[in-house]
Amino acid sequence: MKKAIIIGITLVFLVGCASNQPYYESVNHANETAARIELARAQAEVERMKVLQSIAQTGDETSRTAAVMALAFGGQQGGSQQSTSISNPQRAPDAGEQALRWAGVLAPSLTMLYGINRNAAVQMEQIDANREISIHSNDTMLGFGRLAAGQEAPVIGGRDDRLLFPVDENATIIGTEDDVLLSPTD
């Protein structure tokens, strides 16, 4: 887990130290291309106006009317041309912003990995506990089987319990009448 955190922090610092030079070069190239496109459009518009002006002066009545209307409404073309805009380069994010972005990417993954690790540990503990219960259940049943078969075998309880050995039914009970007999159901 510590290795993953160290690797993540190292990656954040390496990315923060990377140069943004290719980004600025591509923005500059895009801006130069957009400026050339706008100059070409402006030049085409100037040529179009010159042609319409000559038609308005020398054409017949119908063509002059159309040319005057085209000159009057020339700047109001409803979006048939695409406009290009010049992009301003964005400022490069500082190390804190980049670290925050990386934290946003890494934190959920690391949290999920930690949760998976903890769930695996809990399940392993449950498996160990179930194994211990099965072993003690089997030992208990084995002890009962030995008792039923007439073999002397101790019945084992918890760590603080005393060992109880089966007693012959015909054997003499040691004690007095004042002694209290404890049974497992009490």
C-alpha cells in the first residue's frame, strides 16, 4: 500500500515537471491558420463587392436591382460561412492543480484496493474461525462416540473448563450428601 502511494506521488511530480511547449506550439499554429483563413475570406468578400458594384453600374434593370440588394444585405448572410476564432492559450495548470487531478484519479482506485484487501482479510479470519469451530465440533462428537463405545476419553470443553472423565455406574461416588451435583443444564 505504501509503495502505491509513493509511486502515485512520484507520478504527480513527474507530470508536474513536464514541459507544455508542444501545447503552445499547436495553439500558435492553429491561430496562424485561423488568421490566414480569415484573411482569405476578407479578400474574397472584397472581390465579391467589386463584382456587385460593377454589375450595379453597368447591368440591365433586373441585374442592377439584384446587385444593389446583394450589396445592401451583403453583411447579413445567415451563417452560411463558418467563422474561425483565434484561440487564446490556456495557462498551464500548476503543480497543485495537477496533483488534485491525479488525486481524483488515484484516490478512488486506492480506496477500492484497500477495501478489497480488508474484505479479503475479514474473509480469511472467518474461514479460520469456521475451521476452528469444525475441528472442535468434530472433537466433541468423537468424544461422545468414545463415551458411547465405553472407552474412557475426556470430554473437552473451553480453556478454563475442567476435564470430565466418564465414571463407571457401579463406582462409589465420593463426597457427602451436602455436596451439590452440577449438571450441564444448570
